[in-house]
Amino acid sequence: MNYEDIKRHFENTPPPKEVDWTPWAKITDTQVFLKSCYTTIRNFNGPIDRCPAWWHLRDFYILMKKTAQPSGESLQEIQDEENTPQGASETLQAV
């Protein structure tokens, strides 16, 4: 899973406007949050795995997948995405 895949996912299935991410973090406008992540990732100079916005976007994606109704994707596939190294660095460098 890379940045472009996650962006396409959220374009096709937008998250709710507000999300209680953790007891201490609430996103009041998920579209603003996502745009901020996309912009920061696109402008980050360095390895993608060192970009805080990449980790926020990835964690948010995983949260949304876990809380959504399973649509053919098993819990094991979601857990595999959590543990798989990102291939986004090649994608971002090419952009």
C-alpha cells in the first residue's frame, strides 16, 4: 500500500466528516486532514518512511478499514497492510 493507493481509496470511499481517532485526537474535518497529509507527503524531501504525514495517513487508513464493514477484505489482509513495508518512496520520487 502506498500514498497513491490510499489517496484513490479515499477518493472512491470518502471517510465520515468527523472521526474520533483516539481519546486525545479528534479529526473535525477529514477532508482537510487528508489534503494536509497529501500535500506534506508530496513536498517531503527524504525517505517516505521518515515522513510523519505518511504515518498519519497510513494509520488513518488502517483505522478506517478496521471500522468499515468488511467488503471482501479479511482482517488478515488489513493486518498484512499494517506490517508491509511501503513501496511509496518509488512512487513519490517519480512524481
